[in-house]
Amino acid sequence: MIFYPATFLLLLITFVLQEFIPGVPMAHYATLLLPPVFFFAAAVAVPFPMMLLLAFITGFLWDARYLPGAPEAVKSVSESLINGPLATPELASVGGFGFGLSILVFGLMGTFLQGVRPLFKRGRMELPVLLVGCTTFLWLLLEYLLMTFLRGSFHFTTAVWSKMITDTLLAMLASPLIFLLLYSLAELSRYEIKYDGLRYSFDGR
């Protein structure tokens, strides 16, 4: 079974590629958040234990690389909202939230996405793509709420909502390509999805 190791490798590659994905200045530096989007897509294709492992890896690496205050780390999405073009004096003076919370958040989002695995088995991507967009938006919103709560001040400007929405739209545009990549990988590896006692093989057998 090479599907799981290949999925883990692709997840690690997304963190490398993320370093080279620029923001869009005209859309408040909206960015394709490739590692989270890949995790949300993969959460639909793998069983629950593997999803939890992917959530741990994604959350751990995301916090290690992007958590505000981490050594030599770039700012996280919510940090860029607060300390970037939308900076306010009240929010710029306090550090970020605790290391490891992203693991919990990704685990919760992945559990939610597990409910549409039957659609993924049948090759129906409409609802999975929509839910990837929804979970991306909820993840961004939750991260921003946690950050502002710990900093003691809530700021929901039009620019904040605009960036969250554009990040979500970019995630929805990229998710079909990720689903197709996972489909191709599944076909090559003869990966089989099991769900509620049902057996499905990508090669039709």
C-alpha cells in the first residue's frame, strides 16, 4: 500500500511549495494556503485513523513554521491580518496562541469532512469541493477569533472578511486539482476505500 506514504510525502511537499506562493496585493494579500487545503482534501480520501495522523502532522508543522512568535517563523494567516496591512496598535502588542492548537482544529475539521467520503468514492466532487471551502473559511475564522480573543480585542474590518473570502475562493479553485491528484494516486496504487462495511475499488473490480 503506497497510497498513505505517498499522501504523507505530498503533504510535506505542500509545505515546501507554500514558501514560494505569493500573496495577491489587490486582494489584501490573499494566498493559496496549500498545506491546509491539501489536508482537507485528503481527509475525504483516507480512513479516520489516517486522517488523525495527517491532522497531527499538518497542525504540528503549521504551528512550527507559521505560529507567531516561533523562532524565525513567518507570520501566520491571522497574524498577517493583524500585523500586516490591517495592523492596529491594540492587536500588534501581544503574542500568538499556544503551540498545538492547530492540531486540534485540523482534527475537528477533518472529522467533519469524513462524512462526505461516500461521495468521494463515487467520484462526486461538487459537495467535497464546497466543504473544503467551508472548512477553510471556518479554520481561518477560528484562528482569527483565537488570536483576537487572546489579545483582548476583536476587530472585524471589511478587509479581514475580504481576505478570508478570497483565501477560501482560492482554496476551492485548487481543491479539484488536489482531488484529481488523489484519484490518480489511488488508481496507480490500487487504493481501496472502505466505508461502513462497503468496499470500493478504484479499478472497478
